[in-house]
Amino acid sequence: MTLRIGLLGAGRIGRTHAGALARIGKARLVAVHDPADAAEEEVARATGARRASGEEIIAAPDVDAILIATPTDRHTAGIEAAARAGKAIFCEKPIALEPKRARACLEVVRETGARLMVGFNRRFDPDFAEVRRQIDDGAIGAVELVQITSRDPAPPPIDYVARSGGLFLDMMIHDFDMARFLLGEEVVEVSAAGSVLIDEGIGAAGDFDTAAATLKTTSGRIALISNSRRAAYGYDQRLEVHGSKGMVSAGNRRNTTVTVAGAGGYRREPLLDFFMQRYRDAYRRELEAFVDALASGSRMSPDGEDGLKALEIAVAAKRSAREHRAVRLQCSAPGHGSSGAG
């Protein structure tokens, strides 16, 4: 059976998801809505999906699931409306801009029995997934230290910064989820620092463009995260996990692995441009996991609790950077979320 999906939001991430769905035989995009006519028309023309309002898509009997790729401040309303309409839901991160609103939204999901998956696509990157598999197989022993580097090639538009929640809630939240995924324990303490070194407009909007965070878990495991809104050499995505028996790491991606050597030295292809290219496989694989979970009835992962945990860490990191101090988090109850590596 083909899963029929309605897309809310046809901007950059919405178009990325639409392209991923086109590569999945078990799913089909049947309807799309975006306030911008040109964006909506572009996705409709490329996929054959009909154009409709968000309300029409959520209520449509021929739509089985809703994919929410709207701006962040519209995520919770979309999740709640879709849940009450009996639809399965895939929502881009973060669920909300503050934990209280996210918890209220997840309560609606629980009350309605809706199936919800949150879009932390990096868990599905083949390289990062293999790092997790090596941890699970005991290749490096007990995890002790995780290092994650994530640097964008260029800063986003200023109007995007404020609406997205800023660097910690929009960008580094991916790394907070990945840290949970690799550490295998809940984070209980966050220390973060942020600066404006690239674009004064980002600072004027109340955000940082350069930041680092240190996370500590219940047993003392540590994650170190480095973010920048500018990397002149391309989209920089690396991670390393150190354990009691060794280390496992995943490096950057290029179009090819070809190296040319000559009298002037060695030449390699540049890094991939941005997330649409670097995580192309991950976007397809996460939507395949969503479709498969609906077909099998298995638990969604990452789910709403994972989305909430990452958001709580992001808010704590933002507070830490602003107040110049470590921030403690409540330790999560066992069995919640799906971080469990190692």
C-alpha cells in the first residue's frame, strides 16, 4: 500500500523532503500547501501533487500523513491539527521554540494516539549510523567523549534568524540530538559560549553566529560541540566518539574521493555545498523509516520525546551562553526517548 502524504510548507526544507519522497516507492506526495504561490506551484509541478489549503489537506480523506515543513513557529499548530484529524505526522525540528509549548503539543499527540516522528535526519546519515552501529557492537568499549563539528558555508538571511529560534534552537539542536544518540545517556548539564564574529546583523537580531557547547551526562560522559555560520571551505560535518577501547569517527563528504598529486602538491574536490547535498541520502532514509514504522506499527524514532529532549538542551545552552554559567537539566525518566546507544 502506498502512503499518501500532504506537505505543509514548500520552502527549502519542504522541497528537500518532496524530492526525497519522489525516491521512495512506498509513498506519494498527493497535496501541497505554501503561502507563497510560486513555491507551492514549483513543488506541485515537480511532483504532480495538487495545490490546496492547509486545512483542506489535513481534512482530506485521501491524505494518510502530514509532513510539516513550515516555519518553526507554526509547527505545534500543525501537529495538533493533524493529530486531531487522525493523521500520522512527520514534523521538522524543532517541535516548538520553548519546552512548555512543546509539552502541551505532545500531550495532544498522546491524547489522540497520533503517530509522530521528528525530523532529526542526521541519525539516518549512512556514516553517522555506522558510527552508532560500531558503538552498539562494542568496537570502542564504553563511550567517554563525543566531539561534533557542524559549520555552515554561509549565514542565513537575518529575517530567518529570529523566526527559527537562532543558532542553538535551529542549528545546534541537530548536534544535541546526535550527542544523545551517541552518548547513550541523558544530558544533565550544559555549558555554552556564543559570539558574533561573522555578521553584526545576527547580533542585532539577538543571536550568535559562532558557538560551542559542552554537555555532561548522568555518569560523566562528555560531548563537545562546535558550530559556525561560516566555513569558507564548504559544509563542514564531522564527528568522533572516543571510548574505553578506542575511537570511531566520520568525516566530511565530497563528490568523489579522487586526489590529484603533482609538483604543486595534492588537490581534492571541495566539500559538498550544504545540507541538501550532504544529507540527501539521510532525508530519504528518514522518510523511509517513517513509512516503514507506519506500515509495521513499530515505534517512531526519533519521536516527540526525542524532540523535546533536544529542545530542552538547546534552551539550556542558549541560557548558558547568555548568562555565562553552566545550566543543570532534569534527568529524564528511564525508557523515554530513543537515545540509547552504548
